[in-house]
Amino acid sequence: MGDIANAKPTPAPSLLSPQDSVVVMVDHQPQMFFATTSADRAEIANAAVGLAKGAKVFGVPVILTTAAATTFAGPLIAPLADLFPDVQPIDRTTMNCWEDPRVVDAITATGRPRIVMAGLWTEVCISLAALSAADQGYEVYVPTDACGGVSVQAHENAILRMTRHGIVPMTWLTTVLEWQRDWGRTDTYDAVVKVFEEHAGAYGLGIRYAHTMIRESSGH
């Protein structure tokens, strides 16, 4: 416990920063979505794209993976693939992407100690990889709304299993807000707000409304 008499306005070391994070997007593919029933598929895809766009704003490395893209599950969904036109996803045969040395090498090459991991399905491709990474010393954060399972029970059980091993459940929005953390950081402010307007639902609508009212009240 800290010394409350000498509290300082400094963030907790456990908070994510753009400098210590790497994002791993796992198997957001059509065949995987077909069997996903834990949440609305469009909302999962929206969250995944919002997370990826947020990572791009902050220069956080993004690693893309697929499973059996040409023989079973299909290519990475277009909204994600279009964000990274020059990146070829690492296509695997393993359910656990941590068992593919190319994925581990790509993550370790970034030098980042914290992995933000999202994908399909939560109970297999995410939980197995997250547990494996955590076992080897990585801090793992999972935006659960950018993940989905074959059932609500499977998704929730996977989250419970991961949290019991110290893996941190997040949402895509809180992840991006944690990277921003201060609206006085003007170099990323406009780009972050644009991501929220496009993907953050009611919050995004509120931001758009506020900006419209500010413009009108200022006569612009």
C-alpha cells in the first residue's frame, strides 16, 4: 500500500500506455463469426475495428493472425484488412496462436511487455493464447467486446478462467481511453474523437452532437 500522506498526481504503473502495448487481433474471419453467438456479430466486428483504429492513432503495433484462411475460415474481415493493406496476416494451423513461432517472434520483436488481445473465439483462440503469454511473463489485456464465443456461457467461462490467472478484461473503448488518458494530449485528440464518433455508439453520437452545438454556438 502506498503512503497516502505523500500521494502524487501520477498514474498507476498498471495502466496501459501506447509505448508498452502491442495489439494482437486473432481470427476475425467469416467462418469464425458464423458460429459466434455470445453477442451481436456486427457489434463484435465494430469493436474490433475501433480497437485497431485506436491502435493506429497511437502507433501501437498491430499483429494480425488468421487460421486456415484459404481452406476453412476465410480471409480477415474486410474492415480490418482494409486498415492494414500492406500487412499479411500470419495464417496458422494451431488453435493457440502462441504455439506458432511466427506469432511469438512478431510479438517479442516489438519489445512491448503488454499484449492487448482480441478475437474469435474467446474460449479457444483467445484464452489459450492469453494464458500461454501470461505464463511466460507478459501482461495480457483482453477487450472482451472485441471477442466472441460459440455461446454466452463459453465466452463468460473463458473470461472467468483468464481473470483467475491475472489477465485483465477490458473493452475496446476503455483501452483506447487508457492510451489517451488526457484530453490535453492534442496530438491524438482529433483522431481519437473521430474513432469514437465512428464506432462508440451512443458515446460517439454524443461527441458528434457536442461538436455540432459548439460549432453552431460559435457561429462556424
